[in-house]
Amino acid sequence: MREQQILPVAVLCLVAALVAVVAGWTMDRMDRPGTTPTEAGAPIEAIEWKLVTTWPKGLPGLGAAPENFARRVNETSGGRLRIKVFGAGEIVPAFEVFDAVSRGVAQAGHGAAYYWKGKIPAAVFYTAVPFGMTAQEANGWLHYGGGLELWRELYAPFGVVPFAGGSTGVQMAGWFNIRLNSREDLEGLKMRIPGLAGEVFDAAGGSAVRIAGGEVYTSMQTGVIDAVEWVGPYNDRTLGLMEVGDYYYYPGWHEPGAMLETIVNAEALAALPADLQAIVRVAARATNSDMLDDFTAHNSEALQILLSDFDTEVLPLPDDVMDALYEKSQIAIQALVEADPMAKKIAASYFSFAEQVRAYHEVSERAYLNGRDRLLPPISLTGE
């Protein structure tokens, strides 16, 4: 009788021990790189991607966007697609990100399309056009006005698939070590300013310098440049530009709605199962929206800190400086369109949409902001 009672207990103990061993083995497999559980519980090989960026590792805003994209993909795929993010210089320099993705050195990248202007002149339309569309307008063009389809046509010969990768919103005009009183003050001024805006600045009498983000502070500090545009209060404060620039000018004529890009190697994307391809698309779209939210919130906060804690002198660009920059920007855009058939095709779509949305925003965004400003107390940019 006693033996009959002991036997079931012994069997249960053996079963429990076996379950513990199997569970431990499964957890061990799950913890190993390159494996992930299936729905049935059996481990499978995870797909691992490298993502290279044009931004310094850990930079808020710009650097956070690719990290957030990777996290969304990792989590949503249940670990089946794992993306590791590398900052500028960790695998390739900032300005070699596009080539790295094109060649398959990395499966994905994050940066600004105008950095590839020398290789793809029309790419400037996918970061910023001087005096062009805002972030909200540009997103409308990309996703509902044919802009994204043209972008993919532009990158297709390089084996790269682009997605909208976020926006900073309207940027600041930049930090200057001289006070601008008139357009004559631009003569000979050395400024870090990339893209089509760099050509405009050259034509207006200045000298555009191409410098990666990690070098702008030192370049200003040592006098290599006299002025620098980076983004706006959020990132500018992080880089410490208020320590090396005397005057902070607005508005960002050169980047009124700077778009960033998430780019993916076409073969690597096509090799994914359909559901993982969908996850990449959705994660990119979510990251695009989230980045503008991030910059809107933190630019507002950082501006107040610059005003109150650093006595930053925030000034509008003189009208005749804006006039000169607008005049030269129209010449630069026309030259680009005449020299490059793809730029001409994209420009037709871009400016058609811009004119249409401008008419609507005249009676919506602008009308509302003007009405609100008339009723609310004036804005102070002195920190008082």
C-alpha cells in the first residue's frame, strides 16, 4: 500500500525535473545571439541587421530616431529581426552611410538625403529645399502627393529603399560670431551649411563648409568656421554651441522642415518574410512621426533654457539678408532642375504640391497663428 502511494509521487518528481531541464535549455537557447522562440516554443535563427547613421552615437533627437526604429522592429518582430545601431565612425564615416547600405556593408542606415548631393543631385528635395515646405507639408507630399514614389525611383539604381525617417521641423538659421546687419556681412563668412543651402550661401557671398555633426563645436571654437547651422535649440544645446556662438539667428530659411531618412538595402528587405517587411515599414512610419513630436517638445524646452541660463541673444535675420538668400535660392534651384532630369521631375511634383498646400495653410495654419498672436501676450525672446 505504501509503495502504491510513493510511486505516483516519484513519477511526478521525475516529470517536474524533466520539465525544469527542458525549460532551462530553452531559456539558454533564447538568450543566445541569433536565436528566438517560435510560437511552438522551438528556437529559430534570428535575422540580424546592422544600421549605420550619420549622427554621433547617443545624440538626442537625431541619434534617438534610429535607435527607436531598431527597438520598434526588435520588439514588434518578437526578436525575429534584430537591428543593431552604429553611430557615425563606428563602422563607416558619416558621409559614407548611403554607400554602405548600397553595397550591403550595412542593411540599413539613417541620415539626411542631402549628404548624397554629390552622387544624387536630386536627393536635396528629400531633406530640405530653401524656402520650401514645412514638415507637415512635406509629409503630406511624401505619403499622399507622390513624393515617396519618386524618392524610391531616385534611389532604385543604387539598390536602396528610402523611408521618411523623421523631421526636425523648422530649424534655426544658426549660430554666428558676428552680428548680421545687412547682406554685406555675409561676404567671406565661413559657415557650416550643407545641401542646396550651401550653394545658396556661396552665391550670396559666403563660404559654405561641409562638416559632420561631431566636428561642429571644435570648428567653431578654433575659428575654422565663423557660423554654423545644426538643427535647433534641442540638439544645439546638446552640442554646446551656445558656448562657441555669440548670436543665434532665426528663421531656418534653409531647412524649413528638414526631413531625415531611414534607408534599407533593397536585397536585404526583399529577403525578409512578408510580415517582417511590413514591420519595417510600420516602424519607419512610426519613427517618422515620433521624431517630430520629440523635436517639438524638446526644442521648446531647450530654447527657454538657452534664454534663461545662458543669456543667448536670439535675433531675426535682417530682411535684406533674407531677400538675398531667397534670390540666390531660386537661381540654385533652377540650375539644379536644368542640369538633372530626375531633379526636374521631382521639382515639378514638389512645387505643385507646395503651391496647393500653401493656399490651404493661408486660411488654416497662418490664419490661426496670426489670430492667436493678436489675442495673446507678446512672445519674449530675452529670457525675462
